[in-house]
Amino acid sequence: MMNEEQLLAKAKQLDPNALEALHQQFYPSVARYISFKVGDVHTVEDLSGEVFVRVLEGLHRGHSWQTSVKGWIMGIAHHVVVDYYRQRHKGSDVQLDEWYASPEEAGPLYQAILSDRKQHLLQAIQWLNPEQREVILMRFIEGLDIQAVAEAINKSPGAVKALQYRAVRLLAEKMQPFAEAG
């Protein structure tokens, strides 16, 4: 397994093994992110493929990541989704997939409560503005750090922190009835 510096050097040379390693390492995150934004399995596959075509084109032109490979690739994924919705003239949807459901071994009551909370969280996320949704998805679903998110959405780290703070505060307000209900 190559470290990021070795991967960068070999990927910039368009080494097939490095390109394959990039794809294998980051495809699941890209597909998961796009599925939150789009939802349709076939569209997710198409857009995920487009992300890696753009990664290859960027590397071929000599463009690559500044601070984080994942941040750069997720930024490309963000732009692919934006382009998709521009072409379709639709607003973005955030969908929580079944793979975020409770563990199978949990009882039916627990699963029902979790399902209800998941629905309310989905509704609460819809109250966020598009930038706040992007930050929440990239920070908490994809696990990117502040710097990587900033690079991905072309904002300063301070702006990302502010967006995250406001989004978390709004989500906490919207989810407050569930905290009180236990």
C-alpha cells in the first residue's frame, strides 16, 4: 500500500497501478456522497464514473490536490453533482440510504425508533441551506477534516467552521423534541 506522497507522485505520472489504487481507495466515499445527493443507483454509478474521468483528466493536465487527496476528489464529486443538477434544473435531494439503518440484531422497537429519528433527521437536513448540507455531509458522513472540506467547496477553513456551527445548531434545534423524549 502506497502512502499519499507516493500515490501522488505515481498518479501524476499516470501510473496504472496508482490510478487503480486511487479508484479503489476513494470510489466508495465518492459513491456514498453522490448517493446522498442523487439517490438513483444508476445515476450514482454514472456520476461516480464521471468523477474519476475528471480525476484522470486533472492529473493529465497536471492538476492535483493541494493538501488532501480525498478533499480534492470529493471537491470534484461536488462539482459533478452540481453540474448534474444544473443540467436537470432540479434542487438537490439528500437521501439517507439503508446502509445507515440500525444493526440487524437490534429489536423491532429499537429499529422503529431509529427509523423515526432517521426520518426526522432527513427532514431537519432539508432545512439547511445547500452549503450547510455540503459541509455536514462531507464532515460527518465522509469524515473529511476542515481543510479538506474547505478545499472541496472553495471556501476558507473559517467559513467551513462557521457553516458547520450554524448547521449543527439548526439540526440540534430541529431534533430537540427527540432529545426530550429520550
